[in-house]
Amino acid sequence: MAEPIPTKIDPSRISIPSRKPGSDNPPSQQAPPLSDKTPLPESQLQKPADTTERPGKKSPLRRFSLMGMADEIEAMAANSNPLLGEFVLQGQSTMIYAEPNTGKTLIALKLCLDAIAAGRIAPGNLYYVNADDSSTGLAVKLRLMQDVGANMLAPGFKDLKAYQLAELFNQEIEEGSAGGTCVIIDTLKKFTDLMDKKRSSDFARVCRQFTMAGGTVVALGHTAKNPNADGSPRYQGTTDILEDFDAVYIAQPLTSKTNGDQRVAKFTRKKCRADSPETVAYAYVANAGARYEEKLASVRLVDPDDLEDYGAEKDDGKEPLLMACIVKLIGGGHGGGQMVLAKAAAEECGVSQRAALKVLNLHTGTTPRLHLWTFQKGNRGVRNYRLIDQNEPAP
């Protein structure tokens, strides 16, 4: 009779030969275990990294190496010193957004003249590209710049086309003449499509190369019609300019609580790559009778502690009243253009002219049930408004 299979096995009676895991060799051919003093075979030793540069060894990256160019790059780079006021820094690209009639052009021009007077920049190295002005406005600003020896460019004059600006930047870079040059672009949308990611990104890249070569770029643009949820102004266009420029400021118009003829533009930093101020504000005279030169001379820096004397412009809930008033004025045949119509509505509703102008522009368009009125340009470019029939089909 066969012996029963034990249910328990005594481990002491089992002899397992030493064998290297994964080896197919029989136990008798296994190498003896290594002690702490046994040297590892050469094949198992970890070799040090090869730091020897072999003759003839080439990498496709080598031809882009800047080795040996430190002196040249240092000479080309611009120090990030304040150039226009205290918030536009030399050697950077700065974008300034503001709603129309905030005073961004007035303030930018005054800061240019101040920079020349203070010796921050040679007048011949400053170029103001004016693409957002009437012939009268261009003549006034050109005279101011010409008197100090600074340059003003305008598309349509001397065969300058808007698309050529990027080409001129590239030419400055290639010729090595970008260093110390400052270019103000007023406004940016005339030179690239801010709603097109590729085109705005391409233009921003050219500006980046221009500043890397020692130049300075200041671009002016408009805020969107619809503000942020908290009521603050919102930049217009895609995020490419915001992402690719060195610094971005958004301006907000403020009015004096005690002096109705004075207006303030408060610039709030949204992005920076250097130690630029978070907030800066400038005040200027805004009464309708003042000449442009008088307004320019009145521009002054506002101490941050004094900003409590100014408040954001509001219509105090009078937008419906303004809408009804403007409808009545247009329906009654009121002429004279945009500013005259806004002034008449403001006086009748007891609000600021800026508040009336904002409502006027907000409801101007060509789409029924979305806009209330439209306009056609008459003599000297004056806007002749007419009401939109809300029963008309949308175009």
C-alpha cells in the first residue's frame, strides 16, 4: 500500500542549490556569490559621461549657438530704464488699451515731448506713427513733433502703407539701427488684425525682435465695448498681444469730484516683465473750448494719494433716459454730428458728455433690435444720424 502524501513539508529537509535568477545554466555551473570585496566585472561597471568633444562632431544646434557673442549682445541690449513717464520702459514693447476719447494719444504725445526735453531720448530717434487722426489733427501733432525735431509718420503720406511697418522693423534689425529707437503706434489695429491670432502673433513677434535689438515699441489700442463683470475696461482682440508684449496697461477714464473741466486717465498694469508701477494716472483739462496745445500743456502726473478725488464715470442708471433722449433728438432732425448730439443729450439728462457719448456709440450700428440708430457721413465727415426701423429685417 502506497504511503500517504504528507500534508506538511519540513523546510529543513529541502536543499535548493544556489542559482542566479533567470539563468538557464545548471546549478553546478553558477558562479559563486560575490562578496563585498569582490570587484564587479568590467561589463557591469557604470562608465562616466563622455565629456570629450571629439574633432568633427557636429550638431545641427551648433550653428545657432551664441557662444562668443556676449559682448555684442550686451552692447545691443537696452537698459530697462523709464523712457516715457515712469511706466513705459526702454527696450520693451508696451501695449496701452483705452476707450476712445480717454486721452491716450494726448498723454502719449506729452510723454514723448517730456522724454525729449529730459534727454531720455534723442528727438531724431523718436517716431510717432499716426494712423488714427483727421488731417487737422495730424497737422497739429506734426507741428508739435516737428518743432522739437522728432519724427511723425502717417500711412498715405510719402507712399507709406500700413503693411510696411513690420517690414521697416525688420530692416532696422538687419541694418543694426534699432538700438535707441522708439516707435509709437497709434493705433495698433491699423497695422494688424487684432481679432486674427496668426496675424497679431506675427506682428508681435516682429516687435519682440525689434526690442531684442535695442528698440522700444509703444502700441495704443482700444478697449472692448463690453467691460468686464466688475465694470472695469477689457482689452480688445485675441490674447496674443497680451501674451507677447512685455508690458500691458489698461486705461480707465475718471472725472474730478470737484472740477468738471478736469479728466484723469488711470493706467492699471495687467502684465509686466520689469519693475514698472502697478498704477499710474495723468490729469488734463478736458473742457470743450480748450485748444489742443492747451490740453497738451495741462497734462500732469497725478499723485496716487490724490486719486481719491476722482471717480469712475457712470451714468448713474440714466442709460434708458439717455437712450430715449437721443431717440427724440434724432427723430426731431437734430444735426451737427456726434459730439454736438452727445452734448445736447448730456445737458438734457444732466449727465457728463462722456456718459452720453458712450450710450450714443453703444447703440450705433445697422442691425435692427440690436442697434437703435445709424449714421451716414456728410460734409467734412460729420455724422448724420437716423433712427433704425426695428421692424426691418436684419442685414
